[in-house]
Amino acid sequence: MSKIEKLQDYLKSVATNAQPGDRLPTVRSLMRDFKLSQPGVQSALKALKEEGLIDAQIGRGTFFTGGMALQPAPGGRVAPKHGRSVILLRRPTATQRARLVMDRLQAMVTAGGDLTLEVGYSDASHARHVLQSLPRFNACIIQNSFEQMPVEMLAALRRKTDNIIVDGAWLVGTDIDAIGFEWGRPVEHATRLLLSRGHDEIHFLTTARPFLANELGLHRYRQLREEAETAAFLREPTLIPALPSKEFELATLERIAAIVRGSSRGRKAVLLWGVESGQRLRAGLFARDVKVPEDISIVLLGRSDIESERDGFFHLVGYSALDQAEALYARMKSRWENPQAPYGLTFTQMHEVEGPSVSTATP
């Protein structure tokens, strides 16, 4: 079988699962994946067009027809059809926040009349293996927690869909949308809140694992440490070499207890990222004879709509998981409506939930 015939068979197999209006891979990507020249790819596409499986529109690209000609809507746009397919790609060890986002997103996609397939993967290599056996999708929304996404995995995703939307603030390249949050604004907001209530020794505890949202928070905190107005009150950040886990939780508790036992007699406070259970945090502090806010004030950097994080007690500044799901869904829909729109990273709105873990005394 020639390379052109292999490409034709591949596109025919994809066409059997495609919805009318689904975009084909670009000519350039087909040239690369099937080791063909441009005339070779165009020859394969011509054969499919003659069979009525695809249709080319000048200035817009090439689309599957579902076995019949596309009917353009007013203005030349292909009329959308319900029943489009969305793959939700996630790590099986998802956090509660990640699970909430996926559940809400899946409900919105289903309510909109479209189809979802949720796939768990252990690492990038596993994801590529899983993707090989799947047909093309109209969109892929991927959660990757705190790990970087290898280039090879992005390439595998691009072969399966034209629309990749990342759940999280990552350093993304071209042809990818991302919806996320960054900890710079919450860090500054919480710091100024603590200063306004008379705290004169402020600490920041977070992970040492690098990812964009956290790096932006550290960057803003370090900027505040250099500003004349705030420099005297902010201590060097404590970076814990773990992601949220039992190990991370224990290290956090020990560090807070050490700050309380420190020689300074000032009013102490902590900005704390990575708490998944406010109840466990309170129990751990109680076991170490740390009273909040009498000994130390605590502000969590977390999710405003996951009550277990703050346990009805901790003051929290951060983001809403439901906002995240709604923003992901809105971006997917807008990408379908306007495939030529610029790609980029969008941050969701910051939220604050007050709690008694911060002393109310003022200077």
C-alpha cells in the first residue's frame, strides 16, 4: 500500500466518526505524519472530496461532510451541529478541585447536547498510547495537575483535534488555549490585608515544585519584599520540596510551629498554599499547641467553593473551581464558533472568603 493510500484509509476511518463541519488536520501536519509531499497529500484529499467525504472552503480550510455536502449558515460560516465530541483528559490522581472542574464541565457539555469521553492517564507516554486508538475529537480539554506537558504529548493531541484547551495557567505555545489562575494577585491581596491588621512578621509557605501559577505568586511576593512599604514585614518564603500530600502537610505544620516558637515577639502571620483539608490543618496545629489566630494568623491560598479546604474557619483568597469549569466551556464553544480567533491564556476572577483565622486587631 502506498503512502497516499495509507493517508486515504486513515482519513476515511476518521470520516466515519466525524461530525459535519469537523476540520481536517492541516496539509502540513499530514505531510509530516505520513512523510508525503504536498502534491501527494492534495491527491489524497482530492479523492476524498470526489467521494463526498470532505469539502474545502476558501479561506476557512477543509472539513468533513458526514457523507453529505456542508450547508453554510448566513455569512458563510458552517452551521454548527449538536453531537460534537469532546475528550476530557485527566490524571487519575486528580485533586478535589480538579475532580470538581471535570464533573461540572462534563455536565455542561452533556447539557449542551454534545458528547464526552473522559480518559485517565498516568504519564505522557501512557497518554500518547491511549490517544493512538481513539478517533478524532472536536475538542480536547486536558488537566495535567502540576506537571509540564511534553512536546510529544502536544503533538499526539494535535493529531486528534484542532482544539486543545488546557485547564490551568501553563506556558503554552501556538494553537492552544489555556484557562487558569495565578497566585500573584491573591498573594498581594492577602499580604496587604495582614499588614492592614497590624501584623509585622509575614511568612509565605508553598511548594518548591515549579509551575507557572505558583511562580507568579512567588514573583509577586519577592517584589513586595523589595518595596519600601512592605520590605520590613515580609520574611523569606519557605519552599517545601513536595506537592500537596501527607509529606507536604507535615512539613507545613512543623514550619508553622517553628515560626510560632521563634524569638520574634511581633504579630505573626502566614500565607499558606496547598491545603486540601482545613480540618486536618486545624487538628495538626492543635496537636502542636498552636492557637489560631492568637499565636499566628493564617490566610489560605485556595478555592473559594471547596468548603473542605477552609473548614468554615480559615480566611481564604483564591479562585472558584466552578468559575474555572464555566470558563473552559465558554472558551471551547467560542473556539468552535470562531476557529480563527487568537489563542491565549485567560485568568479567572479572584475571590475572597473571610474567616476568623486572621486577627481583627488594627495597628
